[in-house]
Amino acid sequence: MSVIAEMTFSKSAIAQLEKLIAASDDKNMILRVSVSGGGCSGFQYHFDFAKKVEKDDLEIQTSKKTLGVIDETSYELLKGSEIDYVNELGGSYFKINNPNASGTCGCGSSFAV
């Protein structure tokens, strides 16, 4: 397992993850971040919850603990990104602020490099 220093969580993302973990029966759950082909811009962001860090996962840490994991292929596309949590009129969601993206779709769920 590797610790990723080049990905961060915003304060709002940390607060939301801590809130979700506190409300869950599984106090060890972590956010799994990944990228797949598709979407209107070429690649899509995916968020899911994992019960544990797997052998091939790269860890995304805060100063306190690991809150997320990512696979190596997805990490290459998201290196240097910030995971944010946004609460807007249209809804609340996790969002990636990706400095590697050359373009994004209107809703922000897909990107191009």
C-alpha cells in the first residue's frame, strides 16, 4: 500500500465523509475513487464505499487517517486532484477538482485529458 500525498480532501469533503462514517454501521468504511471510460468528455469519475483497503489500493489520507483509496490507473488521471463535497440547489455530491483535465462536461461528472 502506498500513501498518496498528491491528492487531497477539502474541508467539506472530510466533514461529509466523517458524517457518513459516523452514521454507518461500518466505522472503517472508506471512499473508493475511480475513473472509467465513458461520459460525454471521455472519462467518468466514480465514487463508492469500500469496507477495507485492498492490497493494490493507493491510500488517500488526511492528517488524521485514510479516508479514501484509488487504483493506480485512475490515480494517473487524478494526480494532484482535490476531492470536494458540494451542496448546491440542484443537490449535494462529491466532486473532483482535477488539474489534469483539459475539458469537462457541463455537469462535471466526466472529463478529458
